[in-house]
Amino acid sequence: MATETLYQTEREELISGSEAIAIACAMADVDVITAYPIRPYDTVMQYVSKLKADGAFDCDFIVAESEHSQFEIVKHASAVGARTFCGSSGVGWFYAFEAITVTAGLRLPVVAMVGNRALDDPGAFGVEHNDAMAVRDLGWMLYWVGTAQEALDTALLAWRVAEDPRVFLPAAISCDGSFLTHSQAIVNVPTQEQVDQFLPQYDRGRLQLHPDNPITVAPQVNEDWLMEIRRQTDDAMRRCSDVIKEAYEEFKQLFGRGDSSPFIEEYMTEDADIIFVGMGTLAMPVRVAVRRMREQGKKVGFVRVKFFRPFATDEIREALSGCKAVAVVDRDYSYGSPSYGGVLFNEIRSALYELDQRPLAQSFIAGLGGREVLVRDVEEMAQMAQDSIDAGKVKQINTWIGVRE
Amino acid sequence: MSTVAVEVVYRGIFQKTLARNIVRSIVFAARKEGKIGTAFGRYGDSPERNGIPAKQFAIVSDSPEELEENLAVYEAREVDVTINVDDTMCKGIESWAWYGLQPINALTKPGGTLIVTSRQAADALIEDIHQKDSAYNLAIIPASTSYSGLWVYKDDHTDVRILGALAKVCPELVSLDSMVAALEDQGWGGLKATSARNTYDRLTSRPVEPGEGSDDEPFSFDLPGWKSMEEGLVIRGIEEGGGFRGGSLGDSYDPINTPSILPQGYEPTRNSVFKKFSTRAMRPVINFDTCIKCTLCWLQCPDTCFDVTPDGLYDANMEACCGCAVCEAVCPVPDCITMVNEAEFNDNNSQYEHWTRDKDGYHNWMAELIQIQKDKDSTRSHGYHSPGVYESESEVALTGDDD
């Protein structure tokens, strides 16, 4: 009821990415929300509890005794047909992993926010992408948000896609700690009518756990069934792409904003020799640097990967196929990985393998633990990519940027 | 104009809402003029320990592209206006978020303005503020430091007075009318809007020339590289303490049988580059003549800041003291330890050394400070338990004996 009066007209708010997702929770009329504090994601729960206390919306708001319980509760709530939301950060997210893995296996469309934070030890509050990335092989959709506006919009998109019966998979929305979770920007908050039109009720149908629909969920199966179940989840993830496209088109029509693709954002890539690839708020210094270098006549561009899962192989391949060098900037690292490169780098390089004319691919590790990535860092990376082009090969595949020797 | 950046330097938790009100209002006001802005806190400062210097920023640009240059950073590289809402931070600030002491005007642009709320005169403040190579302006809003708690906000108009001042010193940011319109949108019309206008009308500022101010070298230290760090996230312990003023503990010291008998006194070793004293808004002043050597201040001090003198007295080390007032609270002797506004001091020198050198002079100095503390214009709360402070304020409120 209250949301109807609150969100009758479109309006601007000065809010953080966390607050934007909290507003999305209210507008999506989420039924069950579970919280357990850890920075930087906790800002979303502060705002959710405030909205609830203010009477802006009603939900079961449960403060669990740990992250593990937090994710168990929403998993079960989702099974009985409740729209759900929760989240965590860093090692808190890892503590919930037993619950997180089964959520995808049971095809439960939980939506979670990950406030990206460096994994302990050493303790640090700043952004690093390794925390959220840990679900990359588990059947979770995984999205990296670039602005507070996108955080609100993506949350709505996440419920829409996750709860689609063709999908029924959980979705994680990654928001860079500090730069999104604690920075306030002007956000257009849509009307309740727009949201209601975009987001249908969650209907679990024949899979709903209910006394009128007697079913068993998650029996022990062993090797006799397991592989078929994995293949089913694989098929659901494969179906995601079309559902995302369909939902995104409708979103753009209803809300009047959005990029040309739901999966990636292309920035000045058309005639670019060097294309940077990155995720999240890294886009901010990279776009500024790209603009400056363009003014100097350098042909550089940027692709921001939004959906990390499902990975938009075709779109990414097409966006990068015409350039001479791809410079992937990872705010994460995989110890002992191929070429000792970043996680995104190795995914991108793998996607490029099928191309007849492959661009050079170079990996940069930057901004770990929330260290600022500066415009001059990006310019330095561009120079290294240019050196590779001039030499006709990449001499050093991975480079750590801004690390004290 | 392309981009205008403003920082608010405040004391953690007690002034967080104040800082937030200021930076958000700036963005709202700029929106009235079709500009776009962002408001954010200096991330490393939270969770904000009591009194720790912290920052919030407002950045306003003509276009999203210009604004983007200032996003995904912790601090603006430079600011047009620095707002300091506690004059004791004019001595410099140190927090979780950066290493070493940062001068209060470190980010202030050449020709920019430093706004301070203070009861002190400009000259007294400039004595505390570190020198700069370039000229800037100092504007003072006459006010006692505005402190609130975590759950309550002391709505004493400090926020709107600062916003009125800001429109005056930085007209390229927003006009006063836009600022007032933004205040009205937030339900702060009427008296609060009037306060903003009054400050706008009455504010004066004074230029601070290059080289004017304190010539203290702000302390800092070098961050290690990955090749020089110990592996396994190991930090070596610092050496144990020694006798008072760096001497040995002496031959007669028996750490096994009589560990608390320290003939040469005792001075704990402290981290030489993490001093923490900029958290201090009030400092203890100690009457060594009435001290009964009960050890409570020394035991209870959460920062181990008391040095034990060879004659068994306790000298609060002002490089280490955060001003938490626990010593004052636990001291069983009336008037032996008194918390006094940090603004009254210009150095961190030893009180014990002052007392041993000149007992009469020390007593006069101490009496004067305690008297100033009792004077309501100077009275301040550091937000912690501080006997006398709240009582004296409520007395004034009850009798209406206030201007």
C-alpha cells in the first residue's frame, strides 16, 4: 500500500548503489530478506530496514546469526514461492558457500547483492572481485554493476530473469565496495506502475514446496542422477541469454533507458586499435582515459563486461574482433592460472581463440583491495599494449599495475 | 566552471550527520542549477571510532563526463573549499584512511578557501595550521564545535550556516538562492534558511599568505614494497619499553619479584609513526601535587599513554593521548585530572617537565586553563563522559543565562 503513494511519480534521489538496490527491493515487493552485517554490503540492509521501519514496504526481514543461515533461509523461502533478497561481502559470502552452491542446484531464484570486498587475510574493506567470482562455476548468474542507477535497474532485471520458469537460477549483483556501495549519485527512481508492469509475480508452479503440492526437494542421488542434473542446470544457464535479452528490451521500452546490449557496454570501440576490457567502477577511470587518449588521436576503446555469467561469448568476440590488442584489466587475480593472468583475462582470451584473426591479449592486475586505479595508470597500460602491437607480440602477458616493488 | 570539489573534515560519529547534511545539500543545490554531483565519505574512516578525523566530499560538475573524472576515488586530488567543523583539527589530521599527519589545508587549492567553525581568532588558528606554498583564504564561522551522537542530531544550525558561508566564498558552486531552495526542499526553510542567509551576509574571510602558519613538519612514513615485506603477513613486535625518557630500567629493577617497582620510571615503546593524537579534542591537565599515585589512570588508559616518572607520578604523553577522558573519569582525587579544550594548547610538551622546572608557573598555567574550561564560551564536549560539561550546559539552559 505504502509503496503506491511513495512511488507514484518518477523522481530523482541522491543515493548510493546500496540504497538503490534497497529501493528496488521495496518496489519489487520482496517477501523475505535476510541480513547479517559485513562491510560494505551491509549498507543495503541498513536502508532496507529503514524503509521497512518507515512503513515504505512490508517484508519478513530476518537478521540471521550468520551468513550461512542467511542464505539457507532465503533458499527455503524461495522454494515455497517467496520473492527473496540477501547478500554479503568478502569472507562473509564465503562463509555461506554451502548454502550458495545448493541454491543454484535446486534452481531457486534467489537474488543476492555482493558488495565486493577483498578476501581476508589481510583484512581490508576495499573492492576486489574475487569474492563474487567464486560462484562463477556454480550456476549463478553474475552481474557487475557500473553505477548506482544500474544497481537499481539490474536488481529489477535480476528478479525478472531469475524467476522466469525457463531459468529458475539465482542471480548475484556485484557492486564495488566504496565506489558504489558508499558513494551517492543522482538516480532516477521509476514509478511503482512501471515496476509492476515489468515484474510479474514469482510463480514457482509445479516446483513450489506446498502442502497442496507434495514434493521432495533435494534427495541424495549419487552418480546415477547427478550428471543429468548438472546438464539440466547447464541448459537453464544456456537459456538465460535469450530471457535476458527479452527482458532487457522490455525494460528499455518501459523505463526509457539502457545500453544497446544487456551483456556488455561498448565505449568508442568502433575503430579502436586497443580495447580495454574491465568490470564495475573500473569503467570510470578507463572511460576518462579513453576520452583523453582519443583527444590525442590514439585509437582506444573500452568494453565493460556486465554479465560475467552467462558470459556473452559471441558479443564479446564481435566487439573485440577488429582491434589489434586487447588489454584486460582485472580487479581480481587467480594464483597459478594460465599465464599467471587475471580471471577475466583468461575468460576473454579463451573467447577469442575461435577467431581467425586473433588480437594480442594482455592482462593487467590493478586496484586490488580497493586501491584507486588512476587515469595515468590506464594511460600506462595503453602504452604497454601499444608496445606489444609495435613488437607484433606480447612479451609479458601479465603486469601488476601500481604495486610497490 | 567545470568541476567544484568541497571536503568536509569532521570528527567521526559525533559529526557524521552534520557532514552528511552539508555534502548532500551541496549536491541538491547544484541540481537546482542544472549541474550534476556526487556525495561520498572517505571510505577508510568507517567504522568511525569516537572522535577520529574523517571526511566527506561533495563534487559538482557541469556534465556527467566531467564528474566521472572524480568518481571511483577515495579523496578528491584537490578541493576548492575545505570545511573544518572542529577547530582542534587545524593542527592536522590522522586516521585509518591515510598514513601520517595530513595538514587540514592539504587538499585546498591555491586561492581556495578553508572554512572553520571556531570561537578562536584567525591568528590563533593560523598558528596551528600548517604552512602552504600557495595563498588561500580563511573564513571563520563564530561557533562552538557542534557535536551530536550516533542516534541523535544536535540541530544547532551549524549545517546551514556553513552552507550559507559556502555560497559566499564559492559563488561558482551555487548561488545563495539555490542553496536556500535546496534547504527548503529538505524541510529546512524558516529559521534554518534565515541562519544560512545571515551567515552569508556576515561572513568575512582573510587571505593566508604562502609560508604563513605552523612550520611543523607533518609526520609520515614510507610504505613497504612487496619485496621488502615479511612473508606471511608478519609484523615484528616493537621493543619493550625502558626507563623514563628512554633510559634503562636500572640494575635494581626486578621484573620477576617486584615488577611494579620501577626506580627509573617506565616509558612504554610506542609506534613512532602512528601517533593518533589528532583524534584528541580535549586533553587531560594533571595536578601532580594532589596525585596519590593510585595508578588508575595508568592502568585504565586504553592507549597506554601515561609515562611513569622516577618519583612514581604519571605523565600523560601528548603524542599518544586520544583525549578519551577515561583518566579523568577513573581518577579518585577531585580536580587532579581535568579535561581541557585542545584548542587551548599549541604543543605536545610534557606537563611533568613543566611542573618540575617551575612549580608555581605550572600551577598558574593549570588554574588558568581550568578557568577557561569553566567559561561557557570555551566549554566543549568531546562526546565521551565528561563530568561537569553537560551539567554546566544544562544549568545555563535552565536559568536562561545565555546570549
